[in-house]
Amino acid sequence: MTLRVHDLRFAYRGDDILRGMSFEVPPGCLAAILGENGSGKTTLLRNLNRLLRPRTGTVLIDGAAVAAMSSREIARHFGYMPQRQEAAHCTLFEAVLLGRKARDGGWTRRKDVEKVEEILRLVRLEHLAMRSAAELSGGELQKVMLARALAQEPKVLLLDEPINHLDPVNQIEVMSLLHAVTRELQVTSLVVTHNLDNALRFADRFLLLKQGRLLAAGGKEILTPETIREAFRIDAVIGEVGGATVVVPTLRGVRSHGHLEASGHVQEHVHEVDDHVYDHDHEEPGRKS
């Protein structure tokens, strides 16, 4: 189902966090949400599934307004994987079964058990079904959380930094799995990530945020040295390595700074941080040592 967002705005204690975002993501598409810390990425996800209530704007799934849905209906449309995950004190099978409870509640039926078994095969964890979730590795736990979201049979998957604390191998495995599941089940997936290289490798579309606004949206063509500089305040070189598009950032142009002298005095400088940033100690301008 196509997810359409129009003029979404959200404020917290009078401060605007989302400032009129409009975009759409079709089924079978994995969209990466990119931007600096504080740009509104997590807030955007939580407004889509009504964990936060937008001040204005509409969120539609195939024309149906999310604002008019009950909590149970939202659970049937959205699978949500928050940024912070903790292993439950239960088996992996039971952890995934919780996704069925979120969708339907009530007693566990045969079809719930069959759906969990199907999802575990899909994420290739069926051999660990009876293992305690507390014993899983970081990569395995992320796959379990993805499986739990999938057990809700959602139309839209919302994942907040699912690879943030994983090693490179598990980052690739989780993103590859998410890409495959998105295509196979024809769900609409939105994933918040700071890993530009993995985003370029696995995502179909990109939403680039800056200070609560949508700076750019589209395919790989929107990620240019110019848009990266505007969104992240860094220079970057974009190239191809081994058939994959990669982004090589530099620290040129990050911020003005001061040099920390041996005496402890900070000598402020007006030039911006360059590639020499790690050559010696630094302090922010105006900050006392």
C-alpha cells in the first residue's frame, strides 16, 4: 500500500520539530531517512504511526487516514521497531508471537503459531525458535525485532536505526534482509540510519531531512556533495568501489574552533575545522577548559 504524507507538522513545547513534510513511498519500496542528529527523523516515524500526534497534516495509507484509525487498526497497518531494544525474558518464538498479540490480542490461535513459524523461516531464525531471547547476539536480536514487527502483517514498516550498534557483517545482513522482505512481502519500509553507504547499497528511495524540513526526496540522484554538505555540514566525495556507491566524508568546514594550549588556555581561532582536526587538542570557541 502506498504511504502518502502531506504537510506534516509537529511541535513540542512550542518548538517546531517537523515543518511541513510531504512525500510518498510506494509498496515494495525501502526508503532511507537521513539527516543530522536532531533533524526530526525519529519524530517523523513516531508521527506516522500516531505515537505522536501531528499538529497539522495528513498521513494516508491507500487513501485511508491514519488519524481516523483505532489503535488496533494502526497496529495492523504499521510495524514499528524503535531505536532502543531490550531482549525479552522469553524464547525467540514467544518474542515474535508478541507481534501477533499487538495485532489481534486475545488467545493464541493456530494461525498465529503458523504465522510466527513462517516469519521465522523468512528471517532464517527458525533453528533458534526455542532459544532464550536474552542469549541472542546483537544481530540476531535485531532480526527478532524485525520478525516481531513482521508478525503484525503490516502494510508499512518503520525502523529506527536498526543497524546502529551492529558490526559491519550484521549491518549488511540486517539491511539485506530488510530489502528482501520489503520486496517479497510488498510492504512499504522506512528506515532511519546514519550509515550512508548501507543506505545507498540497499534503499530504493531517500528522504533527506534538515532541521525538521524535507531537504530532498527521491532516488540516489538526490545524494550529491551539495545536498550532503547542506544536510550534514561536511564535504564529501561520492564514488564507486567494487560496484557499490560510497560516500567518503571529510571534516572540512565543520565549525570554528579553538586550540587548547599546554597551559590550559584556549586560543580561539576563526578558521574552520579542517582535516587537521585530530593533529592536536581542540576546544569549542568560548568554552572554558
